[in-house]
Amino acid sequence: MKWSLAAAFAAALLIGTSAAAQTPIVIKFSHVVAVNTPKGKAAEKFKELAEQRTNGRVKVEVYPNSSLFKDGEEMDALQLGSVQMLAPSLAKFGPLGVRDFEVFDLPYIFSSYDDLHKVTEGPVGAQLFKKLEPKGIVGLAYWDNGFKDMSANKPIRVPDDYKGLKMRIQSSKVLNDQMKALGAIPQVMAFSEVYQGLQTGVVDGTENPPSNFYTQKMNEVQKYLALTNHGYLGYAVIANKKFWDGLPADIRATLEGAMRDATKYGNDIAKQENDNALAAVKKAGTTEILTPTPEQTAAMRKALLPVHKENESRIGADTINAVYKAIGFKP
């Protein structure tokens, strides 16, 4: 009887241990854009590679389109451990207290993806990620979306055209100063609320890469899209540091590899996705595309470049100068 009880206990223990070993590590990955955007596709690629390469030891649950948390809520959720991974826009780190990231918001600082990647794939990008660790966050990768264009319900070609317009921005002091430099009235608004805000006239216009503009159907509520390419919109893939550091070493290494490959995939398609979205906007015919002349672009640059100096003390002169040096920028 004793032997059979002991055997039964051992068997139950073995079954329990086996079940525990087979329980996958769940990563909740929340983001605020549509699945068919560069970020949405890169997130799905990471899920695919992570689950495949860990043989099911990791399960990635992707929550797009603010379906789990809105962009004003997700950072708190990450720090509290309610979600394990995010891919917020780089502008989100200023309100968190890491203002160095607002260097990416400076207007007309990057003229190409090549310039941008000298920063995001180089030592400057790595140094910026280190600044997140005291906040309980680990930076994993930089994901491109693209260069932003301005939209409104009136033609916007030169700085004077923006005067008095209520322009939606993310929560960023740099973007606030950018709109003020144009004479516009900046309005902070959650990304998930922008369509309704434009539809109801709470805001008159906004700035977005074409992929966000089209996938959020903003072309239905904006009459003009000016191809200003005045600023960059990118994301940082981040994880809760306690969670990430607590992963088994082999799992963490596998996920890092999956992230590298998902990043390359996402960044490689970003430009094409924006080109496709712009073509779709043109085809829809509800929004007139405005292509600035060299003179109009020069006027916009002249109005906006002072925003760099204006935010030097906020972002940090060292950070701005490090970016300038990396890309050979001369203000």
C-alpha cells in the first residue's frame, strides 16, 4: 500500500512538473496601429519567428490598434508588468523623463533612411537605450515607420498657411514647438482618437507617414496632404526589464535573434509600405496631394530649424550634437 501511494505521488508530481515545463512563456505585445502597417507587420513577424524558434516555449500575443491599451496608457502598463512588450513612438519617452529621445522629433534633422540608420543602428542609438534601464525598461530595437507629411482641410504649402490651424500632435514638447513655429495651435490627442477628432473638427489637421494616414482612414476626413517629409516617425521596441532579465538565457538569446530578423524585415518594407499607402490615397481621390516646390520646402525649413536650438537644453546639447556628428548635419 505504501509503495503504491508513493508511486502514485511520484507519478502525479511527474505529470505536474511536465505540465509546468510545457506551459509557454506568454509575451503580451501591445501597439496602437493597424496590422497592415510597417509596425503591425513587424510585430506579426516577431511573433512568428519567436514561436517557431522556441518550439512553442514562447507564445506572443499581439494586440494591435489600441485593443489592449491606448497610447496614453501603455507605458504605465509596461512598467507595472501588465504587458511585457510595446513598440511606442520615440516621442513617448519625453513624458517618461528621458527627453533625449525627443531628438528624433526635431524637424528636418534626417534627410534619408541612410542618415537615420547611422543613429538607430549605431552607438548613439545604443546609448539612448541605456537611459531607459533606470525606468525598468530595456530597449530591444528601433523600428521605422517613415517620414511625416502634414494634412489639413485647407491647402498647406508655406508656413503662413498653418496659422490658426488646430494640429494634432503626440505628447512631445518638440512637436508642440514645431507647430507653434508655424503659427498653428498644437493639440495633444491619443492616436486612436484622431480620426474622430478630424471628423468632428476638434482638430483641423495632423502629421503622419502615409501608411498611418491611409490605414487609419484619415483620407476620408482630410482634404489635403502636403508631402513635406519634415520629420521622422519611428518606434522603439521595448520590454519590461524585470521580465526580460528573468527569462532563461537560451530563450532570451533566441528572442533577440528573432527581434533582429523582424526588425530587418519591418525596416526593409517601411518605405514600400508608405509608397503603397500614398498610391492608395491618390487612387481614393478624396484627398488632394500637394508636392512642395523647392522654395516652399526652403520656407518650411527656415521656419522650423530654430526648434533645434530652442530645445537644446531640454533634449541635451550632447545628444543633439552626437546625432549631428553621426549624420554630418549642419544646421
